Amino acid sequence: MSAGLREVLVAAFVKRVAPGAGLNSLHSIDHVYGALVKFDRYLTALQWPPREVQHLAPEHFDGFYKSRMHLACAPDERSELRLLLAEVDGLTDVMAGRVATALPGRHRKDTSKESYSRVEFKRIADAARSDLRAAARRIRANRELLRQFRDGELQAGDDHQLTLKLQLLDWADRFADVPRYVRTSGVAAGRSFPQRWIKPQFGSVKEVVSWLHLTMDEIAAGAVLLAAMTGENPEVIHKTPAAHHRADGYSGGPGTAIVDLRKLRRGRYAYMNLALTDVPDWISIPEEPEEVRARDELHTPFGLYVLLLELTARSRAMTGGKRLLIGYATNGASDGGVKSGRLRPFPSCLLVTRLSRAWSLPSDTLGKDDKPVPLVVRLDLLRLTYIELNQKPVAHTEKTAVTHYMLRNRGNVTEYRKVVAQVLASEVDKARTRGTVTVMSAQEVERSRLDPVTVAAELGLDPVTLKRMIAGELDTVLASCTDNKNSPHAPPGQPCPASFMLCLGCECARALPRHVPVQVLIHDRLLQRRDEMDVLRWAERFAGPHAQLADLLDQHDEATVTDGRLKVTESDRALADRFLNRELDLR
């Protein structure tokens, strides 16, 4: 673009990527830079490109998006460009208004996920452990063989096969490769190839190098087990460092390694520590604890970390990196049809998906043919399952754990609904087992005023108590109490300390017609609270009283309940508020 416009946009770019602007990584800055470069190319290709900042118009902003809307990244590029243009000085009012206008919402896909069952979770962890155990046996055995060879303890003698293997071991340890030769003629002239005798006798380059180095599939198994035992984010797993601090001081007790992690989305809390302890993971150990060998390092986070540190030490020394997860990978390029490879850090979650296909583990879900659907292993689902099984947040707040993980977890929601249903049924059954309040009809109340002695005898009360009850002197909230000092909730002779909510199942309580408005009000308030609070908590606290109130109101006809709802006064509402907020309870 022209120099005048370029200087203004470069100044805006500097502001957009400055410290404190919210971009915490070079990856995020690249998105802004990419959007600006593409906008530059779009403007330059116009028949009348803008020359100054005042020439920028809404048509340029909208036209840029239309020119790229066939691409999946177009909405993100438009958002980045809008944020960049908001930093530009000198825009016209029309253009500034267009930039300030909110972008249309995008149709978001369903982001809910389903966690693994505990059986599936253990199945995945066991498969990863199996791969890592095999890798540890292979690498340790070959390293010991190489050590004996270099120290002169092992002589091949006339064993030509062993001689060649020892040479290959030495070569793989020094170069993470095999001996090669360069073709001097033909189409592949100038390219290097493995010596011809290697593959028939010892296998491919990958197989030979893996004698001393982990393969990418084994690194993926390590990532899977790290995710299963720590619950950390996939990005954090990828970048787990080899540098650590031994908090146990090598004292011989349970080991503890503390590693520094970085999760950019946490903003100023991006830097955090992860403590890897030598304590078995209760979720993934076998049903019979004695099946875990005392020296099995793969059942504790610390043991897993130390094993990966050991198996990747030589690879890390050759590449000079700081990552824990590093191994040998074929890069897909080839020399004359022979794939070449190199040591590199764990690149992406795609390797985990590839590994899960190789494992071909069965899930608990049956397909249309009544056969188990293959289990797809993903690090984010392992994290989700870890959080669900351990019921604690990992590198996020409890609010994030609930909103981002548990509410989007279809498997967790299903289990949650089952728990809520069980609690509801249990609380309702307990409430109805306790019974309901004895109800006095309007006719009985009127008879009590005319002939208290007879009615008191019928109700099992003394006349004085009945008169006080009719006069309202013994009211609690939802009923009247006939014997405060002989309650089932206190020793005989002692005043009842129970919540007034327990009057709904108390033998001392009597419900009179004047209590119907408050009973209806509390019943409705409990229903309202079900929509306002966690369903499980509501079930545990209010399902029983709600069922008792519903049964109590069912003893009246519909007209009485409707009339009671209309007769609710402001003092009734104030009493209900204090009652439900537990202001009337003894503390």
C-alpha cells in the first residue's frame, strides 16, 4: 500500500501488539500480522486503492471479508482486522462507526463433550502403560548392550550378526540414524539411502533408531498417560518441560518433582507449578492393589515423569531441546521412496488419534450391529474425565470447572441426572415416611370455639392448648405447635430447637385454615428456588419439604388453595423470606 496509509497501519499494529494489549504469544501476534498482510494485498488489488487513512471506507472492510468468506478462517481474520483498525488514528466518522459496530454472531457448533466412563478411562491408561513398559524394556536392554560394547565387556567374536547390530547401536546413539550411502547416478543422484544390508537383517530406519529412542507413537502414549494422571490441558502436556525441581531432595522417601508450566489463556496467571508425586493414582490402579508391583513407575505421576525423562534423555541431548516429550519421527519426505526421519518434540494431538486407531480399543457404546464402537482417544476428553472423576479443578477456577467442563460434558450430565433423580426419590420417600401434619378443617375450628372440651378430647389435646392454638398463640410458620416441650427433636421437657421446616412431619403440629396462604407461598417459593439453584442441592435440601407441602395442600380443594394464594399479605411474604433464608433458625 502507499507509504502514507502504511505508516498509519503500522503504528496501529504496534499498539495492537504492545505489552498489556492482551496478546500473550507470538502465535497470537501472527494472527494480527496475517490479517494486516492479507488486507494490504486486497487493497492493492483494487482498481482504485486507498492512498490515505481518510480514504478507508466501510466498503473496503466489508469487501475484504467477502473476498475471503469462502475460507473457514475468514471470520477470525475479520475480527482481527476490526480490532486492529480500532487502533487507527484519523479514520472518518463513517469508517470509525463501522469498525465500532459489533460483528454479526457466528453459528456455533455444539461444544458439548462426553467423558469416558471409568472402565474406558482405565482401558486407555492400561494400553498406554503397556506401550511404555515395552519401550522401557527395549531401550534399557539396548543401552546396556551398548554400554558393555563400549566398555569392552562384550566381544562379538565370530558372531557377524551381533557385530553389525553393535555397530548400528553405536551409530543410532551418535546420530539417531543408520549408515548411509549417496547415489551417484540416475534420477536419485545425490540423495542418501540406508546401506542395503540394514533393512533385510534389522528392519527399517525407524525400527533401528527406536532401539535407543522413543517413537512418536510411544511419545503419544506418554502424553496420554500424563493427561490421564494429571488432568492437564493438551497444550500444557505438549510443552511439559524436562527441567524440574526435586522437592523431596533425593532423601529416599516418596519422590516429588515440581515442573514449571505455562498456560497462556490464564493471562497474568499463565505461569504455574505442577507437583508430580510418587503416590499411586487411585482411579487407574487395578482392582486388586497387590497387582501393582512395588517398582512399577507407571502408576504414579512422579514415576511416569522420571521414566519419560530417562527414556528421552539421549534424544534431548542430541537436539538440545527442553521438552520432556521428544522422539523419533518420520517426516513423510523421502529419498527415492525411503522415508527419512529425525528427532523432534511431540507435535500435535493428531498422533494421539492415530495411536487410538492402532490400539483399536472397544468403548462401552454399542453400534447398530450390537458391537462395541471403537474408542477414540483424545487428550481433552481425558482431561474432562479426570476432572469429573476427581471432582476438582485443574489449572482453572471452580466456576470454569462447572461451566466449561461439567455442563458441556454429556456423559457427566447423564450421570448427574441419575444422581438428582435418586436424591429426589429418596428425599420424597423419607418425607412421606415421616408423615404429614394433622389438618383441622374450618368446621373443626368453628366447633372448637363453641365446644372446646369436646373437640380437644377428639384431637387428644387439653382444652387450654386448643384455645391457645385457635387464638394463634402457638403458631410457628406453617402450622401450630401443640407441645413445644415434648418434641421428637429434643429431650423431654426441653424446648424444641428444630427448624420450623420440620413441623411438616412433626406429630405435634396442627395445620389450620389460616395457615393455607403461607403454605401456598412457601410451596411456590420452593418451586421458584428449584429454577434458581443447583438442582442436586435443591433436591437434597428442599425436595422433602416440597413433597410434604404438596401432600398437605392436596388435602384441601382447589378453591381453598386458590383463595389462599390470593390472600397472601406483605407480612406473609416477609415471613417467608426470613423463613427460607433461615433467619428464624437457632444458630
